[in-house]
Amino acid sequence: MYRVKGESGPGHRKRFLVEVRVKLEAGEPGKPLARGTGRTKKHAEQDAAHRALDRLDKLAAAKAGRPGGNAGIEEDETAE
């Protein structure tokens, strides 16, 4: 699930901040997984999705014991 967290800039150069969330159970708002930015909501959602996949890949690598698998897991991987 995606949620727009903010918008900035003038109308002709708008920037969107979007958060992707994982719903664990029906009726819950979901747990934030990653944030992304973009000039359109769609691009911000795609950026957030890429960041979420990267984070999930790192989590899977850490669980599998692959080298470098725990890099960045503890940190909030949000867009600047």
C-alpha cells in the first residue's frame, strides 16, 4: 500500500514523497517499509518500491548468511 507523505515545490515542479507500507493483517494501517520521491506520484511510488525491494533483499541476504547482507537494515532507508 502506498501513502503520500508530502508534496513540495511549485505546481510546475512538484515533488512527491511517498511511503510504501506492508499490511500484516486486514484492517491495520501497515508497517512502513520504505520511502521514495519523484516528480509524479507514480515515480515516487516506483522509487519507494525499488527501495523496499532493496531492503527486503538485504533482509533475506542477512537471514541466509550471505556476506554484506546486513548493510543498512538497522537504518531507516528514506529518500532525501
